[in-house]
Amino acid sequence: MFRDRFWISLTLILPVVVYSGMVQEWFGYTAPSFPGSGWLPPLLGTVIFIYGGSPFLKGAVQEASDRQPGMMLLIGMAITVAFFAH
């Protein structure tokens, strides 16, 4: 399950990185523009967060409800904070 989600998330990350304004600035290029291209990184980022992060988020909820914090809770909190921080 984790391996499949990893590879799918990795392929979805590539357009997010290519269309990232910061990465374009670092490397001095401009990604091809099309109607809606500005929405590509936030939409794919949301898909990656939900699809790729769901095992961690489900595990975090389970660990929190069991009152036994562990690695899933730590990762779930980290990806949630990273998602909402930007």
C-alpha cells in the first residue's frame, strides 16, 4: 500500500515542482503557461496531501484516540502543519 502511494505521489509531485514559482526563480526558467496553470500546484498539492497522506492521517487519528502517540501521529501532524502553513 505504501509503495504504490509513494510512486503515485512522486509522479504527482513533478508538475508541482516544475510549476513552483520558487523553483522557477532558482533555476531561471518559466514553465509553460496555459489557462489554469496557476491552480496546478495547489490542486495537485491537495491531492497529494489527501491521497499520499491518508495512511498517516488515519494512523494519527487512531493513535490519538488510543492515547498512545507514536510515529503516525508525529508524521500526521507534520504533514498537516506543512500543508496548512503555506
